[in-house]
Amino acid sequence: MSTVAMFAAGEERWAQYERPLRDAFAEKRLEVELTRAPGDPAEVDYMIFAPGGPLTDFTPFTGLKAVLNLWAGVEDIVDNETLRVPLARMVDEGLTEGMVEWVTGHVLRHHLGMDAQICRQDGVWRHNVPPLARDRAVGILGLGALGQACAAALAALNFRVGGWSRSPKAFDGITSHHGEDGLAELLADSDILVLLLPLTPQTENLLDAQRLALMPEGAVLINPGRGQLIDDDALLAALDRGHLGHATLDVFREEPLPAAHPFWAHPRVTVTPHIASETRPMSAARLIAENIRRGEAGEPFLHLVDRARGY
Amino acid sequence: MSTVAMFAAGEERWAQYERPLRDAFAEKRLEVELTRAPGDPAEVDYMIFAPGGPLTDFTPFTGLKAVLNLWAGVEDIVDNETLRVPLARMVDEGLTEGMVEWVTGHVLRHHLGMDAQICRQDGVWRHNVPPLARDRAVGILGLGALGQACAAALAALNFRVGGWSRSPKAFDGITSHHGEDGLAELLADSDILVLLLPLTPQTENLLDAQRLALMPEGAVLINPGRGQLIDDDALLAALDRGHLGHATLDVFREEPLPAAHPFWAHPRVTVTPHIASETRPMSAARLIAENIRRGEAGEPFLHLVDRARGY
């Protein structure tokens, strides 16, 4: 009897993932019956899940061994009380690489002051040499897989990198902070701040008026994490009065960002359309296959979510 | 009798370098008499040189042991026939770091397609995810200290990096090419091309119409090397007909770039005002002091120029 994996994500995802998943199962010589509509819910062993589909009640899936999330963020499923089996997050190499590229690129853009040269050339030669990265402080909120990878890439370019996480963590080349006091310290010492926290009740609106006010005059905020980490009105107010120099945002409370949203037209805001990090089907499918192999072999799953913590 | 070092560069440089040089000599416990106007040219041991000053005839300096250039580029002095002593180039850490930051930043900018998001926001959400760096080919012409450092930084970000130099060289993580055939191969395989060659009779106008035509449709040219490496008219023609997608230029045949030059207003050209790499006085002064120490101790000078080769 083969293993049954149900694909519970939208139509568009099926078109993207069916082939890579079948290829990844074949690579690992797994006999998996991949289906979107199982005959009997009790026969489903693994659920491959992305938010936005019709599935919200896991109760009928009485034989379920694990839910394997296609996304890194699990805020849409982690509080689902009908889910009583292990939940694994996506940690996709392509996702990490894309994030490192986007974050490093935008940090360097602000560090070098590129915007004036890209958009507002007037024929005047202004020989303003930017400081070296070693004299530029970059703060990273969130030191999970993505935050660590970005911190390492920026430290390799000689940026003075500080990181903050809920609990104490230590990494080479990075000054680590934790707790409320540590957050205040890091905010006050970040010329450029990058948000890579998961969305939890504790991190929602973390960047409110009070904490934004702790940042240095002219500091830049970069958010490729989750839109809800920032109080949008407080951010707009801080930009309007010139306390913050710029915000580069890839994620928003509502996506696509509505055309009438003030972020689009604000001269100190750059909107990018949630492109910093995107799961790549083939590498994601390989992780799903690996977790199914582990489940069937009785080995521990990779990237399990701590549901009490929320990520 | 103390060692005499003559500072032969413009007034502005003296203001920048006098203090750092005196500090660097003190750090190394060197007794150096630093002067701009020696009593007797025959008593000068070392010449600290930058182009643009009045000194063009080295004949009176009969006791000279070496000329220590404040700049990386030596094209203004290397062919001076009155110079018959060793000539050392500047290889400044700050200079290399600044170059790596500028090159990595502009490569990522073009890789991620930032310009549309920075300058032309219209409220339309275009979810075009850029490819990963591993699927982007970057070519680097010139594998000296700066080219190697940039290639290593880009390879660390997973870019597919190819390099070209006059003579064969091999480095980890980089595909190396050399000679005329190697140049044609690399040009044809570079989505983004970075020029870091020295200026010599062989490299002047290297990027002419014929070689630009070898680059892929839509490729990007980045020049932080020397303005004379490119045939400007051929570049403008390639941009105008859309064969090249963009040129980001930090160096020019005439600097400051004249306000009327077509590069300023061209929609496919970004001008930056020679900021990619700038000698930092303190680290540069330390290298000058180290070379004087070596000269006095009878040790070989660092970063000697091969005057037949021209760099």
C-alpha cells in the first residue's frame, strides 16, 4: 500500500507543483500517491498545504502523520485547533538565496545612496563618496534561517551587523541582542534596519510609533518579513516628519497593495511586489519528499513548527 | 640622518594626507622628514606621488629610491622616461572594500531590476520574481586585486561568475578566460559585465562596437575601471538600438563629466561621480609608511608596477 499525500493548495499551485513533486518523489524512490481529492480522508498520510485553499478542518483526516507547509510563514495554519499532528515549515534553499539577494541589494542601495543617481540625474557632478560598509550599522530583527543568512552575507561585506531575537542567540561576526532592552539598543544603533521576524501575536505591530522613534534620524527601514510587523500609520508619520529617511517594503497588510494606498506615491517609500523571497517549486518539492521519506522511515521531520511559540 | 619623503601631489591632497602620513610614520617608528619643497632634490629618498601636480621631471632627484603612488592607476606616470626607480601602486584596503561594495550593489540592482521600483512607481502590482543569482552570469574583465575581490564577493552570493585577464589565472568559484578568444567567449556569456581592467595601450577602447555586439541582447555594462576602456560612441549606439539594456558608469574620459555629455540624460545610462573606489587617507598612509620601512630595511617593496606591462 503506497503512501497517500494530499495536495491542499489552490489551482494555480497545483499547476506549479504537481510535476516537481512527482519528480522529487521519483528521485527519492518514494511510492507516493499524490492526489487533490482522496477517496477517503482517513487514508491521507501527509497534507501538502498552502493557505488560501478551501481546507480549514483537519478533523476528517484521522490517519494524518504530518502537515507539510509549502510556505515559510505558518500564521494561517498554526492556530487551527483541528490540526493535531506535526506541522513542518518550508525552508527552501531558493527562498533563502532570493531573500539574501534582495536584502543585500537593498541594503547596498541605501548604503551607497543610489536612488539620487538612478532617478534624479541633473548633470551636476557631486563627488560625495559614501562611507565604507564597516562604518555602517545594519540591524536585523529576527535571527531564524533567513535572518542568519542575511546577517552572514552583510557581515561578509564588512557591514557592522547587529541582530535581535526573542531568546539569546550567538553567531560569528554579529552582535546579538534579545529581549525588550536589547531591541531598544539595536533600534538606536541601526542606520539600516531589516525586518525578518515571523508574524506572531508578540511581533504584530512591533514597529510602532514608540519603537520607530528610537531609530536614528534618517535611518532606513527595510521590510521583507511580514506587513503586520509595522504600524503603517506610525511609519508614514515618521517618514513625513523626516525622522526616518526611507522605507523599502516588500510585504503589506493587504496584497496586492491597493493602488490608492499612500505607500505607492510616498517619495520616501519604495514598494516591491512581494518578490524578496519566493518558494521555488523544485527545491521546495525536494524538501516535501525528504520529509515524507523521514516520516515513513520513522526519522524526525525537518523544520518542525513549535506551535506554542507560533513558528 | 633621517629619511626624506617628498609629497608631490596637489594642495588639496596635502590637506588630506599630511596628518595621516605623519601618524603612520609614527606608528612604524620611522624617522621621516615629510616635505613638499625639499632644500636639495638630490636628498629626496622617496616620492609620494599623485597625478595633477607640477612635477613631471624626476631627473633632479638623483638619490630617489622609489616613487610611491597614492592612486591604484598609474597611467599618468608609468611612461615618464625620467623615472628610473621602482614605482609602487596603491593597493588600499578601503579602496578594495569600497569597490566591492559599489560593484556588488550595482550588480544586485540590475539583477533584481530595482530601477523600475525605485523611479517609476505607478500603483500597479507586478509580481515578476527575478531569477536567482545562480542563474545570472556576471563577467569581470580584469582579475587584479580589485577584480578578484569583486569576483569573490559575487560568487559568494551565488552569481555565476566568469573572469577574463590577459594571461591565464585560476581562482576558486570563477570560470577564467584569457586571450582574444576567451574575451569573446566571456562577452557572449555575460548578462552583466564589469570592467576592472587597468588602462594600457592594449585595453584602451577594448569595448568597441565589435566587442559590444558580442554581448547578449539586453546585457548590462558596469564600468568602475577607466573611462577610456570604452568607445563612448559605440556604447551610445548599442544602447540606442536596444542591444545593451543599460550602462552604469563611474569613470569617464573627462571628469567631472561635462554637463552636456549625452551620458547624463540617456535613459539607459546611470552616471555615478567616480565614487566606486576612493583611496582612504589613513589606510593609504599606512601602505606608504610600510613601503618606506621596507625600502630602508632593504626588503622588497609591496605592489611594484611592471613598467613594461604598464601596471
